[in-house]
Amino acid sequence: MAKMEAGVRVVLEFNEAFNRHDVDGMMKFASEDTVFENTSPSPDGTTYAGKTAVTEFWREFFRAAPRAHIDIEDVFGLGFHVVMRWKYSWGGGHVRGVDIFQLKDGLICKKLSYVKG
């Protein structure tokens, strides 16, 4: 139970940093070998591997989307995985989706993002 709760807390803190556009704050919750699979372009998205590549993705993302915000609709943990259902808004609209996080040694080692539509 404690591992599930700890994983959910890590994801919630990562999301809080996201909503502040605090890339350094986000990346303190990521492992050195972290992998992020973006929703775009469909159908498979782009994969960023390693903390440096993921960090640069997020820096560029917030430059391009200065009003980016995630509202969590649901979040739960199971083992070393956390699933978060969200609504992403950027000022001109919104989309809904799901992230599947995998944690290792208390850090996010994988974030796979999926969007509706």
C-alpha cells in the first residue's frame, strides 16, 4: 500500500510542477533513464529518451504553450504504475486523455501519454 501511495504522490507533485511550468521541479521526479512518449503526432507519438531529452522537450513545450494546464480527473496507483486521467487546456480549448506512469526507485522512469480524439 505504501508504494502505491508514494507513487501517486510523486505523480501529483510532478503535475503540480507542470502547472507551474517548473521544468526543474518536474524533472526532480524523473529518473536519469526516463522515457516520455508524447501524444503527437498520431497515431504513435514521439518518444523522448533520457533526462536531457525529456527536459528539453518540456522547456520547448512551455515556450510554445504558455497557458498549458492539467486538471486531474482521476488518479490511482497499482504496484509501480500510476494512471492519471486528465483534461489538458491551453487557453484556446482542451483535450482529455490518460497518462500511464511507471516508477523505479521512487522516480518516474516512463510516462506514456494518450489523448481522446
